[in-house]
Amino acid sequence: MNVILDSNEVTKTLRRLAHEVIENYVDLSNLVIIGIVTRGEFLAKRLQDIICEIEKISVSYGYLDVTLYRDDLDHRKSLKPSKSSKVPNIDDKNVLLIDDVLYEGRTARAALDAIKDFGRPASVKLLVLADRGHRKLPISADFVGKNIPTSPNQIVKVYLSEIDKKDSIEIQNNVGAGFSKP
């Protein structure tokens, strides 16, 4: 296991990303932050808290379970929706999707498919804590915490204290690797 970011570095990275988001959006009151379940949900909440702390305003937050929108369900037969989605009004809003790792682009594509069932946003952007490359779809993140060059036989694991009792990003070798999430 190779630690890429420790707890302090994860916190600093999220603060930097929050500042980038603030600089990018002129009207934060029109912003809706939506985390992709599971780890994206907690990253989105943290990002919302940081933005609200810095700007002293309220920013809408929600989470989205994209399980049933994935195009690889036949490869992951046991998948069931982990929870229902909680998405605030997104009509004519600027939506910021949050995920932990961007890999092939399939989760982000599923999120784009899912989000249209909740309304028609003015714009949709993607923020990820880690981008490991190896895209199979033409998707890129608008905000990236850390670019992590990897080989296809490596797994990028994001640990968050809300689930894993620690914050870190680590790489491990795995000959049969297919997904970057634990």
C-alpha cells in the first residue's frame, strides 16, 4: 500500500477545491452540490461545509445513487441501490457532481444519466478527489484534487473517516483490478 495523501493532505486538498469552486461560480446561491454515493456523498457534504464556512452562505446539497444507471451491472451482478437519492431542485441550477475517484468515466456517465431524471440544470460540472486516468469514455473532471498516474493493475483506494475511520488516498497493486473503489 502506497499512501498518496494522508489525512492532513486530504483536508488541504478539499479546502483548495472549495476555493476553486468559489472562484469558478459567480452566484453560489444557484449552486447545487451533489455527491455520488457512497464516498462522493461525504466529500460533497464536506465541500458544502467548507464553502459555507468561507462564504457565510447556504449552498444546496444532495446525494445521488447511480447504481441502476451503470452500464456494467452485468459485470457486478450483486449490485443493488445502496440508498435512495436525495436531490434538491436542480432546474436552472448549476450542479456540481462530486465523486472520490475518476477512472474509466462510467460512474460519471451514470450520474449524468441519473441527474436528468431530477430536472434540467443550467450546467453540470464534475469534481473528483482523485483522477487516475485510463478513461474509456470522453469524460473529464472540471476540478481535480490530485492527478494520480496509475497502471491498470493498480487500485486507488479513498478512505474517508465517515466510513473508514481515517482519511487517506492509497494505491495498491491488484492483478485483477477492475474498479478503483474498495
